[in-house]
Amino acid sequence: MANIKDKYSLYNTGLPCAEIQIGIETPWQIKDNLKVKSIDITSGVENESSLCKIVLEKSQLKYNKITGNLDGNDPESGLVKRGESITVKLGYTSSASRSMNLTGDVFKGFISSVQISYGIVCTVVLECMDAKMWMMAGCKTEEKVGTKYSMVVTSVLAQYTKSQKITATAVKIDNEPNLNKTLYQNNESDYSFLCRLAEETGCLFFIYLGQACFFSVGTYKAVTALELSPCTFVKNIKWTTSVLGLSKEVVVTGIDPLHPSQEVKSKPVTKNISNIGQSSLTVSPNPVKNVDDITSKNITDEGVDTSAYAQFVAQANFTKNSIKHIVCEVTISGHPLGSVLPGYGVRVSGWGSQIDNTYILTKIRHVYTNKKFTTELTLATDTG
């Protein structure tokens, strides 16, 4: 686990810089005098696509009164590549040599739209998206083959790996039961279908740096990739807790197909809500009020045919919703983060007993503008 201060050991004397690679072209900051004005990238874990907006400028275009045209190389032929792959790197110039940059990947995806405006300067706006743009384009109805959810998810993602829309997959569904029912994709895009399965299984589904991830909440929480303690690199930290929609427990009831008159039922799934947001063993008594039996969820699902399946559905419902109740938002000096991936654990320490905890990294936002680079992290944890 790296402390946030150690993460900046290579970057503390350099200047922020950006590199943009479109297809196999030369990075834009050294081509055709194009300058990067701003970059805004957001990546999240809850059925959200990674989005990237890039604003480029070229200031050497001049209006020629004789020809009536703009003089200078027209960037349009080199930039209008809608659907082309794009990689964005952010980081800092090396303290040893300003010609060498220390950068890391912060976005891999495709150009979804291009806007070019001409004036005193030529401004080009690129809006980019990860492989979601391809996964949500089609629509189909078909029966899926597989004895487990993970097999179905893997088979859907395989076609995008084969076509190089994604580079890798990570599928891990904890305690998943055997499927005793047929799964259907009903007039849905592949993306909508996988989002539906993510809700059913209580999983996070997202694409980050070209990799499609589909795994249970908390699967990689123990992989604590970063510790955030008070230092000059942490600009702001905000902690929010909410009991809106918080249930005391979840119970799922199904039907035994061999004995239709008999129910199959899960054990109540609950969390220790008395220590919401607390990381110490000593907690104040009953800090959460009125989360009692009246808030319990009793779900009936005729597709659930075993007690193990009922337990899986109950756990999925509770866990997926529980990460919405404790959120920590942190703004740090810009960093490409490297091995710190969404879904991994982030330890917050030294800020007080209310905030200190191990969280799941649920969203990353990088903002680069006017040679300034900041990174915003959204962290969440369940109620245990």
C-alpha cells in the first residue's frame, strides 16, 4: 500500500503535461502546433462509461483577404476521425530533462464526436467514450447459454475482446449459484443487458483503460492500493453519510419447483449499521435512528428456486445499495494513479474517527487546464 506522499516522489519538481495519441498518429502536443487547452476525464464503477472531453487550439491560422481562406494547415483532415481509438496520458515533465515526460494512462477509448470552430484561433473539441459506445449501439433478443452468471457475462464481453474494442476482461462474482433458469437478452443492447445482470448479481460493471470489469462489490476492497493521510498533496476532503433508502435487512423468498407449495427463503442479510462511518472499535451508541423493522425489504422472486439462490439475491440487493450511504470525496494534486484502479481499496487515515476507514474507489476524475492538473477521487464503503 503506497502512501499518497510516496506517489508524488517522481513528480514533485516537474510541470503538468498532457499527451494525446489518436490511432497510431504522433502525440498532438508536438504535431501541427496544436495545443491542449483542457482535458476532463471521468471514470466510474456503477454502470457508467468513461468520458473524456478534450479542447485543442491552434493559434497560427490567419484570414487571407486575397484568397478568402484561412492560411495554415487545416487540422480537420487530421482530427476528424470519429470512431478512432484514442489514448490520453497525464503527468509531469521530468525534473532531470524537460524533454522527457513522466506520464501515465488516464483514458483509453474512442472518439465519439468532433466539433471544430474557426475564428482568430481554431478550436477543436473531441468528446470520447470507452467501449460503451459500441456496446450500446446494437440490439438483440436471444437465449443465453451458461450455467453461471459469470459464464454469460464472459461470453458477451468476448466478442468485444475479439474485435479489439476492449483489451481485457475481469469477471468475478462472489458466491454465485448455479443457474437453474434460462437468461434472455430481450430487445436490449449488450450494454443494457450487462447492466441488468449487474443489478441482479450486486456487481459493479464498468470499463477502465480498455479493460471491462464485472465483479462483486468488495471483491478487491482488501487490495488497498493507496493511503490518504494529511499532507500538502491532499487539497480537500469531504465526507457524507446518508440513511436515505437504507434498509435494516433484506429477505428474499422463492418457490421450490419440485414442491410448488413450499417456499425457499434466504436468511436475513444485514450489516452492522451501529458503526456507520466508524473505523474504531469504540462507537457511539445508536448513531443511526429509526432504521428498524419497518425499513426491511421482503422480496418475492419466482425465479429463485433454492435457498442458496435466495441468499445470493438478498446479499446482492443489500450490498449493491449499501455503498451509497457513506461517501468520501477527495481532491488531490493531479496524478495518473498507475496501479490504483477503480474497485480497489483506499485507506483514509489521520482525519478523525468519523472519516478514517477503508473505502472502495468508485470514481476518478482528472482535470487538466492551463497547465494545472488535479485529480478527484470518490470513495464509498458499505455499512460494516
